[in-house]
Amino acid sequence: MRGWCRDFQRSCRAAGIRVTAQRLAVYEALAADGAHPTADALYTRLARVMPGLSRTTVYRVLDSLERRGLIRRVSSTAGVARFDARPEAHQHLVCRVCGAIVDVSLPTFRRLGVPRGPLPRFVAEHVEVQVVGRCAACHGQDAGGDPGTGT
Amino acid sequence: MRGWCRDFQRSCRAAGIRVTAQRLAVYEALAADGAHPTADALYTRLARVMPGLSRTTVYRVLDSLERRGLIRRVSSTAGVARFDARPEAHQHLVCRVCGAIVDVSLPTFRRLGVPRGPLPRFVAEHVEVQVVGRCAACHGQDAGGDPGTGT
DNA sequence: CTAAGTGCAAAGCATTTGCAGGCTT
DNA sequence: AAGCCTGCAAATGCTTTGCACTTAG
């Protein structure tokens, strides 16, 4: 219940960025949320406990952490950015209607790493696997609506 | 050089949507472009040959085709929507800096289909595999800039 | 004929940027 | 002390919506 904090501070120093209350807060909130929150979701949650926090800062913090590889921006079919602090390899179920993202661990993909073959002028960093479809709430529609909350 | 047209018309009828000049044009332009163009890129290209075409229409056409499954919205880490008309299974190299998407065919993933295991209240439609990293133009930066054009 | 599709202009959100302080190092 | 970070407000950029007209079926 305290380890992540020291680890995170170490990571920040190693990455050459300063340890600020905002970075700590955003990282903790993200790590505690398994639903791949959006920047705005994190802001809303944090603003309650950290008045004065700016939405801009949340965006900037997420951006800087992603640049140093401390968190990931998960790719999605919806237009809003979603983030992930979980380092372990896992796959995503993404609903093409409401954009919800759920973690899964599919044995078939579990041990597939970054392909070692010659990639055309490209530096591979990691592989993302997404099962695209429709979640329970969105089953029935073809797409376009927003029946689920996506959380 | 004419087959796609009749096939597309048939698909539209089967999907219950009308065959219009705009739909034909957008679909043809998308199918002819291997770079996973954005809605705006398609609009710009088409506006030259089809004056009066509206950007709104391009968005709406892409949306309706995606809803019926005639094309796909490819998931990406960047904020702009990119589309794909290629039905064959393939994987994507996505640059996390400039958002460029390149097709690849990785033997390891080639024959991996939608997992048949019990997915938690989810209707799986297809699987997407992305190798995230940095393209040649963006190598050197950590992220954030826009050195490449992404096309 | 009639409902789906289109164009235009304006609105809507998510995200970014400029600038003046504030706080980590 | 120096410069990275933050907050605020305004700007940007992609995408959607309202409305009246057009056109495929």
C-alpha cells in the first residue's frame, strides 16, 4: 500500500521528470482504475479530492508519463483517448458501439511477444491485441448509439 | 476493374442502404488507398473530382458503411479516425508519435482468429493486432511531435 | 411518392497552446 | 536560483447535428 509510490518516484527520477503532487495523484488514480479511464474521467474523480487541479494538467501529466513509457495510451476505435497503467501483458475487449474497454487474458495471445522479424523501418515497442465486437449493453444495435457508459 | 463496383452495390442492397454516387466514390477511394486514410484525407482527395461533395457526407458515409460492416474503423492510438476497406486479415504497425499506420502480415498472428472461449458478456466480431512503436521518421523522439505526415 | 441521403452552417467535445506565476531540484 | 510544472483562458481540430432540399427505390 506504499510501494507503488516509491517505485513511481524512482521511475520519474529515472525518466528525468519531476515528482509533483499532480503526477502522483494522476498515476495513482489511473493505476487504481481497471476500466481504462479517459483523461476527463480521471480529472473529474481527482478534482473532488484535489481542488484547483486543472484539466489541462491531467492531459499534460498523462502525456508526459506516456512519453516516458510509465503508462500507455491504449488504442481504441472510439475518438477519446484511454489510458492504462498495467504493465502485465493482457488483451482488450473493445465495444465498437460505446467504446468500453475490458481487460481479458487470452491464452492464445498470452505469450506472443513483439515479432522479431524484420519490420519495415520501424522500431517495435509492444504488441496490442483487441477483440472488437459489441458489449452486452450494446448488443442489438449495429453501431452509432451510446447505450453503455463505457466505464 | 469493375467487379468491386457491382459487389459494392450488392453489399449496399443487402445491408439495406441506398447506392449513391457519394457512397460509391468514398468506398472506391478508401479501397484504393492502402494508407488507412482519415475522413478528411478522403474528402480532400474526392472534392477535386466531385465538386460540391460535403465533408459531412464523407463522415456520414464512412459511419454508415462501418455500421453495416462494409468497412472498418481501425483502432489507433492517435485521436483521428482512420478507415480500412481491406477484408483480408492483416496486422498494423502503428507509430505512437505521428500516428502512421502501415499494413503488415505477421506469420505468427496470421491464423489467429476470434477466440472461441467464453468472453464475458461480449459478442466478438474480429481481432485486431497492432505493433506499437516508432516509424523511421519519428525515431529519436520519445513522442509528442509530428515529424511524419502519417500518410 | 416517400423516406433515406445530402449540403450547409453552426454547435459540440476532446485536446492543445500561450502566458504568468509556483514549486521541485 | 533555474527551469520544469501548473492553472487559466482561449484556440484548435475533428466530428456531429439541425434543417431544408434532393434523389434512389
